[in-house]
Amino acid sequence: MPDVRLTSPQGRWILLTTVLGSSMALLDSTVVNVALPRIGRDLDADMAALQWTVNAYMVTLAGLILLGGALGDRFGRRKVFVVGVVWFAVASLLCGIAPNAGVLIAARALQGVGGALLTPGSLALIQASFHPDDRGRAVGLWSGFGGIGAAVGPFVGGWLVDGPGWRWVFLLNVPLALLCVPVALRHVPESGGGQRAGGRFDVLGAVLGALALALVTYALIEAGGGGAVVAVSAVAGLAAAVTFVVVERRRPDPMMPPDIFASRQFTAVNLVTLCVYAALGGFFFLAALQLQVVVGYSALAAGTALLPTTVLMLLLSARSGELADRIGPRIPLTVGPLLCAAGMLLMLRVGPGASYPADVLPALMVLGLGMVTLVAPLTATVLGSVSVVRAGLASGINNAAARAAGLMVVAALPLLAGMGEEAYREPTAFDTAFGKSMGWCAGALVAGAVIAAAVVRRPPPDCKRPECLRQGGVTAPPLEGEPVRKKLP
């Protein structure tokens, strides 16, 4: 049984290193969007390159995050966490010194691999290290500090872009890693090594999943130019996705067991997740561009402008979760997406000469309230829709689904909205495309609300409950719940 107490020096060191590790990935996922216009100008990159700057990271992260958790169980959570931090820092250094867009995109893909290793390990280390009496408070502090990091991320990113330059958005991860790794090696106990030793890693499933995402993403981003390569990529991506499903059905120990979707509630809430996080991914990708390209904000002003959504989540998500416990998840998961849709439609007022208090802030407040309303109940419903033994797996699948949804929408929205290669350099054209994109995002949110209203019901009273009560991230639901493992003989 874990016995580290939160008030002990070791407990404080464990909390520090897990917060630092998770903050690296969380900060990177929120601040890069703010830097995109400057990256495009400095590297002479077109719109497709900016899409890949975001999506190269998301392809490897979404495709490998479930495998990253399994590696921690087998080889030791601290060991895999430290490898992930070092990998992420080296990839960040490559991003920071990238001479052109191609190198930056390749380095971003490597960053995603590091993120897939360190992200599952951060919360798992807390769950495996602290005494049961202190674990809830430790998780609360971890999620709270992580939320603060998410809130200040766009502000810090904007300051770096306007000051020393966009490269420091990535280079900042190197000193964080230099602090995190020695603390982890000295103070964090190892856990998880040797578990599931009789099983096999589903490397083939992970590779097929990432390959399907990458090929379909390529086809969507390059579809505007047409050609045989795009068609072949689309067909190959769909074939990889079908092969992934077949492989997962036949493997004895699959990464994503198909029978988990036998739960109608689990399937429904993941469809809601796809709709919600597709819309949110599209919004946060385009909003920072809209504020800079069309409204004329600096990177710092654009990053600061987006703070209200994260601050509202940090302050109110725990209360939203308590309310959902009392009234059930169906109403929050119906009302929340509708509020988010209203916020995105309000963003149609944000154009040339827009006023922040009159135009931008009201839209972000409505959007933030919608996110507050839905995120905590979404996590609780995912955990409650399967047996306690599979709660960790269910959370991992839901997290990966949210990231895959964000990935697909960043690839598809510019195509759907008619953005050209130079769209981010043409304010009028970008403003028109942004308006169309917000309509698509609002439609996805309404679809999610309809699914929730029709299918989602209250989970059973003895189900797994979320431990992360405060939510700060906007790219995916939190990874929750360590699955119960079979003991080695």
C-alpha cells in the first residue's frame, strides 16, 4: 500500500515533479496556437503548414497515449514518466531551433510521442505514491495547479512570442525538464514495474491507430489541391482504420477492447465527446488567429483575451460536478454544449474593430460557462458507464477520442470553410472563413447535445467517481482512474 503523506517533504517533491511534468504538455498544447501567425511569417509557411504544426503533435499523442499508460504499468511509472519528460524536452529543443516548417512539424510529432509517455504517468504517480487518506487532496492540488498552468499558458505564450520570440514557447520546456527529472529520480518512488508481465503490448494497434489518423489528416489538409496522392492517402487511412478495428477484435490483450463499446452509455458519451472536443479544438485553433489576423491583437493580447474560459473552468468545474451528481448528467451534457454553441455564434460579432468588452468577452464567458457545465459530468459519466475494473481504460479511450476529434477538425475546418493557402495573411478572407467555421462548430455542439438528451442516463451509485474535481485543460478531458490490475502469481 502506498504510504507517502502529503505533508512530508517527499510528498511535496512528488507533487512538484508531477505538476511540472503535466504542465509541460498542457502548456504546449495551449500556447502554440497563439504563436501560429508569427511562426507562419518567420518560416514562410502556408496554412497547411500551420495546421500540421498543431496536428503533428496531436497525431502521435492521440495514437500512442493508451500505449504510454501500458508501458508505465509494465516497466515502471516513474521510469516511463522520466523518459517521457526527457523525450519531450529534446523534441522541444528541436522545435525551438527548427530552420524551416518541415523540421518543426517533424519535431512536433516527436513531441507528441513524449507527451504520450509523460501524460498518463503524471496522475498515475500520485495515485500510486500517496497514502489513501491523502490521495484525494493530492489529486486536488495537482489538478488545481495544472489548471493554473493552463490559465497562464496563453498569457506566457503571448508574452514570449511578442518578446524573445516564438521559439521560446518550445525552449521553455528545457529548463522545466532539467528541474523535473532530478526531482523525480531522487524523490518519487517507483511503481507499476512488472505488472501484466504475462500480457503483450498492442504495438500494432497503436501504430495502426496513429497511421490512420495521420493519413486521413493528410488527405483532409491537402484536399484543396486534389490529386492522386490525396485520394490514395484517404483510402489508405480508411483501410488502416478498418484494419485497426479487425486487429483489436482478434488480439487477446487489445489496446482498445471493442467489447467496451457494448455499453450504450459509454458509446453515447464518447460520441458526445467527439462532437464537443471537435468544436472546441476548432475554436481554439482559429480564435487565436482571428484575434491577431483580423482584429489586430498582438500575441500577448490574443493569449490574454482567451483566459476567461480557462479561469471559469478552474473556479467552477468542481461545483458543476457536484450539481451533476445531484441531478444526473443528462441535463448538464445537453445544456453545456448548447451554451458552447451559443458562445461560438456570438464570436461571429468578432471582426475588424471588435470591442473586447462588448464583443469578445461576452462570447468567451458564454463559451466558458458551457464548458464548465459539461466537462466534469462528461468525465463522471465515462467512468460510471463501465465496471470499476475498466474505469481507467474508459478514461484513456475517452481522452484519446477527444484528442483525435480535435486533430480531425483542425484538418477539416479550413477545407470546409474554404480557407486558401495564404488565408492567415488575408484578414478579409480569414474573417469570412472564421464565420463559416464557427457555424460548423456550433452545429457539432448541437449534435452532441441531441445525443446526450436522447441516450445519456444517470450512472449507477456504486460506480467509479472522478478524482480530478478542478478542470483547467481545454484540449481533452482529464485522464482518470487507475484500472484494477491482475496480481502476478
